[in-house]
Amino acid sequence: MEDLNPFHIAQTQFARATQFVSADAGILGSLIRPFRVTRIEFPVEMDDGTYQVFTGFRVQHNNARGPYKGGIRFHPDVSEDEVKALAAWMTWKTAVVEVPFGGAKGGVICDPKRLSVREKRAITRRYTMQLGNTIGPTVDIPAPDVYTDASTMAWIFDTYDMTHPGSNNLPVVTGKPMELGGSHGRETATARGCIVCVEEAIARGMVDGVKTMADARVVVQGFGNAGSFAAQFAHDGGAKVIGLSDSRGAIMSAAGLDPKAVLAHKQDTGSVVGFPGSSQVSATELMELECDVLIPAALENQITAENAGRIHAKLIAEAANGPTTPAADDQLFQRGVHVIPDILANGGGVTVSYYEWVQNIQDEQWEPEVVDAKLRKKMTRAFHAVFNFAAEKSIDARTAAYALAVDRVARVTAMRGIWP
Ligand code: NAD
């Protein structure tokens, strides 16, 4: 049986890259584990007057290159090991895209689909309160992740601000609403960065028979923040979006789907399923559709040893974190299927989070074009650095991205010296 524990997977990915990094073994040993794991239990009064106890985590993996940074996930399957993996991936991601942050992640075990807005706000406030000073504008800066959004960030900011009066607390979280210190382009940043990577891959000739985005047939798994905008941007570039899915099901249309119309349908009905003119396919069939670009934008472990051989895409761009297992990576690499790894492909989100943080500190708001131009430049540079290194060493892009990232974090660690 394949080991699908996300933290074990993150450690395997790390181990594969270390042979391409010349760093002290002790320093490398310190990078494979998180610096701090916080687990909190807190009661919340539910709408029906009962009390329910929730479990939350904040994992701070590494802060050698800057304050801890990473999203907060609300999902029934959140576990300590999942949050540890996601935190480690943040450390490597911030290093790959070269923003001066470390890596962290948070999560609360809950089912947001069964919670009212008031209950979600109460969970968010109590979780934030109990994290206390382990987060802060120069300490650890949360952001949105699965089933959290700009409203969640507004509540985190408010809770922190109420308990830390007299300071500019806006930089304590990113992904905030525009009216409350958010940045232009943050909501779309993860998808934008992912599509910039796809465009660069096409321009590099990595997708057989596809010369521009307009030639591409694209499938997107997950239709939330990352997935819906990725589908939209691919469509804007002229691509045919032939398959889409969410947690309730998957749809396809060989003629192409209009992501804006699908989004309107999802807003009306709660799912992409039933979109007029589409046919319903199973979640398995969606992943295996004949296409040029597959964008997993949902959860971990979607491409495994079991289904990797049946993936027909020529290019996989990981908008999600951890969608591909190491055994699947091996199979895809052998078959010549290119994978733009998560720590590169979805680095646009943390990049614009960094821009939001800088704007909050400077009390400024940058124009949308400024944010977009900066994001494109950073993503393009990171993309070619990773794929040039992969080509030079004849290795897969994930191992290349890890090697660059681990080298950067290890070098800064040695430069700072181990205290005391
Ligand atoms: P989201 O909550 O906005 O959307 C999640 C989507 O996934 C929803 O449409 C949901 O229906 C769908 N989904 C859930 N389970 C599914 C399943 N089994 N099959 C198909 N679809 C399913 O979350 P998001 O922020 O878009 O995050 C998606 C992924 O992108 C996660 O892996 C997250 O870590 C990653 N990511 C997000 C950001 C960000 O800025 N939001 C940044 C980097 C990486």
C-alpha cells in the first residue's frame, strides 16, 4: 500500500532533493521537521445553544528567511500531519519564489458546509485568540486556504486588533477584503501565478502540439478560489476548458465550458454539476480525460501510484498543494509528463500576500497593473530557474524546485549561525 500521509510525503520529497544540495547534514536535519507545533482545543457556542469543542493547529516549520507565513484551512479531514506537510511546503514555496518569509500553516477540524456564518466567525475568533502571540505582523502571518476566505481574514484581523490596540495590525493576515487592507490581485493571485507557469511551459515547448494557450485543452479539478480563476484565465487565453469539478461532482464538454457561466451556475445551485450543455462524469474520469493541461486545484493525493498511469494530460500544473504522490511523480517523469510542482505552481498566492503585507506596512495601495506585473516577473523567473536546474541535472521539476529551495534556506541558516 502506498503511504499517503502528507507529512511522510513531504519528507520523502525533501530527502530526494538533498543529494543536489551541499549543506551541513545537521542543518539539513533541522529542516525536515517543523520548529513548533501548536495544538489547541476550544469550545464554541453553536446556533442551537449547545457547545462544541473544536481542535485547531498552527505549525511553524521554519523562519530562517523571514516571518512564518501560511494559510488556514477549515476542513473535516484536517490532521496534525497534514498541517505539518502544508507548513513545510510553505517554507519551500517562499524560497522557490524568493519572498522573504518562512513557512507555516494552520487548520481547524470542522465542516464549514454545516456551519452558519456566525459559527464560522466564532470558531475563527476563538482559534485566533488562543493562538495569542504565536501569530503577529512580524512573527507569523496567516492567509486563506481551503474553505477560508477574505471574510475569515477580516475576523482574524479584528480579533488580533482588539487584543493588540494601538499598533498597525493590518499586516497580521493577508488575503483581507479590499476595503480592509487587502491587495489588488490577491484573490486571483494563486491562479494567475499558475497560469503564468503554464504559459511559460507552453512557450518552452513542453506541451507537444500546443504552441499557445489558445491550442490547449484544459481540465481543472476543484472549482474554488484557485481552480475557478485558473479556469477563467485559461479560458481568457483562448484555451478550451473541457472538464471541471467540485466536491459534489465533475462535468465535461468537448466543445468547452465557459468558466464564468459555470461559476454563476455553481452560485445558484451549489455545484458545477448540471451545468447546461455539459455531461456529468465521475471524479475518476475527470482526472483521466484526454487533455493538454491538467490543473489539480482541490486537495492532496489526487494523482497516486494507482491512477498515474491513466493520466492523459501532457502537463500537470499543481494549483493545489500536494496533489501528486512520490510514486506517481516517478511514473509521470518516466512517461515524459511534465509536472509544475505545487511549491512553484501555486506560489503566486504567497507572492501577492507578500505584496499585501508590504503595502500594509507602508500604508499604501498599489495599482492592479503594478501587482500583476510584479507577480508575472517573479513567477516567470522562478519557473525558468526550476526548469533550467531540472534540465541541467536531468531530474524532475519537483526535485529541482526542492533543491533550489532547500539550498536557499540552508545557506541562510548557516549565514545566521545557530543560536546560541
Ligand atoms: P477553496 O475552498 O476556495 O476551494 C476548494 C475547491 O475544491 C472547492 O470548489 C471544492 O468544492 C473543491 N473540492 C473539495 N474536495 C474536492 C474533491 N474531492 N474533488 C474535487 N473538488 C473538490 O480552496 P482554495 O483556496 O482554492 O484551495 C484549493 C487548493 O489550492 C488547496 O490545495 C490549497 O492549499 C491550494 N492553494 C490555495 C491558495 C490560495 O491562495 N487560496 C494558495 C496556494 C495553494
